[in-house]
Amino acid sequence: LADGIGFGVVIDEFARSIRSLNKKVDAIVGIESRGFILGGAIAKALQIGFVTVRKPGKLPRDVYRKEYALEYGFDALELHKDLLDPSDNVIIVDDVLATGGTALACHDLVEITGAKVIAHLFMLEIEFLQGRKTIGNTHSDVGIISLLKA
């Protein structure tokens, strides 16, 4: 991300991947915090909205909240209640796909609003942690796109 040309290549590839889905996308949903960096730039490239999903207690208005298990305990994510509509199609963006727990929690938050998740995008997927399988077991109709795999 520190290299401007490299960052541009990543954003361009994400935008190309989204366009290749041939589906209407209304917003990018970025997961705190590197999902903000990637998601905001992707939304700008596609000229669509950008919505943040944050850790608890950081959003100023009424929120939906989803608690989820981590390898070492529990955490939660929050989403403003008034940002997505049932007619919205969204793409969820984060930097790394590991176990899939954070992505699933974000997916659940989006579904609470009635909006539809079209795909999840990640810069890096750590394959042996099987996050793709975790997401696919619950949401087999949702695309999962990773630029790099390790």
C-alpha cells in the first residue's frame, strides 16, 4: 500500500474484478481498518457509495451490531442503521481473508439491513485457514475474490 503505483494496480484490479461480475453494485462495504483504505479507493474508482463497518463504540448514530468468535475470544462489528437499503447490492472488502469470521460477521450485518452481498474481496487469502470454505458453507452464492494467496 505504501507504493503509489502498486496501490493503483491493486485498486484497478479490484475494480476490474467487480465489473467482470456483471452485476449492479450500489456500495462498497469496508471493514475496519484496512478495508477503509481499499474500499474507499475502489468505491471512488467505480463511482459508487462507500460504507464503513467498525469495531464497537466508534459510530455516532444508531447501529446494528454483530458479535462473533475469534481464535482467542470474541469481538463485534457495527454498521449504521441508515446507510443501506433492502434494494442495495454491496461488495464487502477487507485486506486479509484468514478464518472468515470477520467477513461472515460483516456479511450478517449487511443482511440485517436487507441489502444483498454480491461478493467478498480480499487483497490476500491465507488458504490453510480455510476462510473461503467458511464463507462458502454459509453463502455458497456469493463470490470470493482474492488477489494473492498464501
